[in-house]
Amino acid sequence: MTIEEAQKEVDQWINTYGVRYFNELTNMTILTEEVGELARVMARKYGDQSFKEGEKDNIADELTDILWVLLCIANQTGVDLTKSFKDNLVKKTQRDNKRHISNHKLNSNKDEQ
């Protein structure tokens, strides 16, 4: 599925089952909440915290929840994420094409840091 197809699928789902989009501010708040849920799982899986009883490692589901809300926000604000992503990739490539390669922190052995 392409990004364009995903945007269309979300729009179709919203218009069929969701009645309407939540307003932009509500979706921004939901996005923040979903990122927090991902952060909780990451802290337990990769950080020093442990999972509480009943919690599970559901990184894929949390990432997909974030993607869903991002697609909603893009749809309701008229952003073509396919075009925007391509433009952003060009921007990053032009800006950072030597930056990371010449970063000694990224290229040195971790034991030397």
C-alpha cells in the first residue's frame, strides 16, 4: 500500500464508520497520546522499566495508531504526504548528505566513546 492509498483508505473509513474527522486540535492531542503510549512500550522493552502485569509489547500496534492519526491530520489539512515525503527527502539529502558521514560520534567504535 502506498502512502496515497493509505490516506484514501483512512478517508474512506472515516466517512463510512467514523461519521467525520475529529477537529485538528483534537487529532493533535490524540497524536500526542498515541506517541506517549509508544514511549511507554519503548521504555519497558528497551529501557530500564519492566512491563506491568497485563501490559504487552505492542510496538507495531502503537506505531500504526500514530500513522493513522498522522494520516487523518494530513487529510483534513490538505497535505499530500507522498509529495511532502519526497520533498522532505530531497531537503534532508541536500542538507545532510555529508553531515552524518563525517560525524565522528556515529562512525567511531562505541567502546571508544
